[in-house]
Amino acid sequence: MQITTVDHPLALARLTTMRDKRTDNAAFRGALDDLTQMLIYEALRGWPTDDHAIETPLAAHTGVRLHRPPLLVPVLRAGLGMVDQAHAMVPEAQVGFVGIARDEATAQPVPYLASLPADLSDQPVFVLDPMLATGGSMLYTLNLLADRGATDITAVCVVGAPPGVAALENSGLPVRLVITTIDERLDDANYIVPGLGDAGDRQFGPR
Ligand code: PRP
Ligand code: URA
């Protein structure tokens, strides 16, 4: 699996804000906005383009447009905090939604929403979820997409842990990973350490 870590100093500075337990919900969402912009920028590096004929005020010019913009799929709740910024970067993208809540006792994904196009066979997909811990939620999402024919999937995450990365690697699914950093480990409750806590709660409050 191709893994791109986005370790630009600005990305690491925003991540530090997100990790800091003194950061309030609004500042956490702001840092996630900024970081999402950087992750999407890197995820689209080298993306195929089509020629696009325009006229500048001075001359005819052939520029480019994105070839086949990715479908953006935030994984609720925490991925919701990435979708507005990703959509601002790729305004022509369509958006699907997946809702999954991890069972706190077992860490198993409990799905509650899938709103996706039926046929993804010719459609690149960006899955947006800040956290990749055990990988259960991401794997569930990848399988939903693969069942609809997706063959070109990018997981766009903020923080991962080795078991989540290994789960994607071993899945055999057509996915690459764009992520700020892969942390040390999971704790006994399957939280990422050092991590940033519960990314859904830190944006929207406890559920
Ligand atoms: C978080 C996170 C991922 C999942 C990662 O969501 O946003 O979806 O946990 O953990 P995993 O890799 O072990 O599956 P959570 O279930 O806490 O729901 P929330 O976003 O609604 O808070
Ligand atoms: N989900 C989170 O929001 N944080 C973690 O550390 C693990 C799963």
C-alpha cells in the first residue's frame, strides 16, 4: 500500500494544536480545517488533468481541469470536520456519507448510515476520517465502497496507529493512505497514543 505522510511544518503545527488538551472545540475544528486543506493538496499531487481552453485578458490559453474529481466520503461524525474544506478545495466533487460509531467496549464499528452512489466502478474516492486506530471503521467503509465497484480509493486521515495501517495493508483492497502521522500505539481502550483523544467529541462534544 502506498503511504504518504504529510510532514510539512505547517501540518505538524496544526496537528500539535489538535493534540493539545487545552485546545477548545472551535480551535480544534479550525486546526482540522487547515490540516485538511494540506492533506487534500497532497492527496491530489500528480492527479490526472484534462486540457481546458480559456482566454486570459491577453491571449487564448490551454489550462487544465481535474480529470475525474474524487467522490468525497466523510465518515461521520469526525470526518464531517474535513468535508467542507475538502469540498472547498475540489468544488466540482460529489459527496457521499458513511456513519459509523465505534462500540466503546469492543472497538467494533457499528454502522448507522450509508448514502453512496450505487456504482463507483469508474469513480475515484477520498474517504475522510481523522482517526485510523484499529482500522475497523475504515475497513468497513472500504468494503462498502469496494462492494459498489470502487477500485481507486484514498484514505485521508490525520493520525493513525500501527494496527490500523496494518489492517489496511492486509486487506487487499485498492487503497492508498494520505496521513499526517502514524503514532506509536493504541492503549488498552484502543485510543491512539499520544493521539489527540476522541476526534468526534473534540469537535462536536460528547455523545
Ligand atoms: C472514531 C474515528 C474513526 C474511528 C477510528 O469515530 O472518527 O471513525 O473512531 O477507530 P477505529 O480505527 O478503531 O475504527 P467514533 O467511532 O469515535 O465516532 P464519532 O466520529 O462519531 O465520534
Ligand atoms: N477514535 C478517536 O476519535 N480517537 C482515537 O484515539 C481512536 C479512535
